[in-house]
Amino acid sequence: MKNQVLHTILPTENTGFKIVEMANWPAKVFIVPRANLKDLKDREGANSPALYFLFGDIEEGSAQKLYIGETENLLSRLLTHDHDEKKIFWNTAVGFIGSLDKAKVKYLESVANEEAIKIARFDLENRTVPRRPHLSEFDEITTKDYFDKARYVLSVLGYPVFESVTDSLSDRKIYFLKSDGADARAQLLTDGSINVLSGSLARVRETEAFFGWSKAAREKFIKDGTLVKEADGISYKFTKDIVFKSPTAAAATVSGRPINGWTAWKDEKGNTLDENIRK
């Protein structure tokens, strides 16, 4: 989709609650922090049918948790989720309303779940893909167009649910980090995060200064099989691509020590990430 003009309204101060609209689209998007659900109560359209997304915190080296749902009453459903012990993970809801009925939101929910599973960028909390209801040919066309616009808005808002890592590359350049036991490859994404590629090697040995979130992330990767120790005992191998929030987080996990990722990652010519991107 070509660049579109988004109009953002901030009806309250410093609460994070936002309303987003796009030119020539009869929809409204509510961005609602869980701690401030009250800000949605008196908004026009709050009780409308909606496609909605519940987003969790971003944890280093882990896919962000996500739940995708549909409802005939957005406010009522979010209030229910706020008291649901099975949905304690979420902190922000994004709801799409306008020109929707029960059949259309169910259709959107099904399409959204299918696409999110295929892209696999987020850790989807949904256990099954809802069946797609039958729509008339005209309604199906307009609802698919609605989904395309919702996909675009989510991406602009910083939730690339339907963008593959490949789609998010800032360029095709491969960056390398090599040291004793480490031999990793990565690609920078447009949002400043970095994707460490499957097959990369991380150093087993850790320095005494290696602790906190970096050590915790590495321990998690070892436990879930993302990092597997090589036969030589010197390296761990990444068994799949992993997106880190920053080049430094990725570099620390790979090298087993505190390190500046902007200078540690280098291209095939030896130029650092900092030299290529920041200068």
C-alpha cells in the first residue's frame, strides 16, 4: 500500500490513549493502554463491532505476545479481558471499528489469524484459526480491502504483525560478528531491531560482567532449544532466526559479554553498523 496520511487524535494527556483515522477510509482505530481503559468509555464508537489486537510486553529475544479477536462491542470485550486471568499478558489493545458487522469482523478475525500464523513475527496466543464466514462477493472484496488498510495502520503504529522479517529489512546487507567461538550473521530491520540468522554461532564462554537481561535471554534460548551447544564445546548454534530489539542486545548474546553492537557488527568490507547507518 502506498503511503497514506494518518490523523492521530490525543484526547487525553499523558495516558497513551490515541484515536487514529486515515483519509478516505470509514474506520477509526483506538489505541488503548490497559491501565487506561476508562479513556475508551465515553468515546463515540466504543460499543461498536470491532477487530482487535491485544499486545504484550516486548521481551529481549522473544516474540511479542499477541491475541487477535473480534467482538460486537469493543469496550465490553476489553473490560472482560481486563479481568480474564488467562489474558494477563497484554498491556495495549488496538481496536478497529467502522463499517463493520458481525459477519465482517468474524471474517477479519479469521484472515488476521491466518496471516499472523503464516508470518510468525509475533507469539500468537490464539489456539485455533476461526472459520471464515461466507460473505457476498462485494462484501468480501470490501472486507479484504479493510484488512489491507488495517495491516498498514498496524505497521505504521509499530506493530508489524503482518510484515515478514524480509519485508522489514532496512537493506539486504549482511553484518558479521566474529570472535573466539562466535561467528554470527545478522540483518538490520527498519525499526532498528536486528535479526540474527539461523546457523549463526554464539560463544559459550561468558565473562564475569555478562549478567542481567543478556544472560537471562541466553539462558532462555538454551532452555527452549534456540541455542544448541556444538560438539566442540566452544560455540552455541542458533537453530532459527531471532530478532533482538537492538544490535547491542544481539551482540552481547552472541559474544557472551557486554559489547557495543553498533561497532561490533561489521559488513563484508569491515565497515561497522554505526558507520553505515548513523554517519
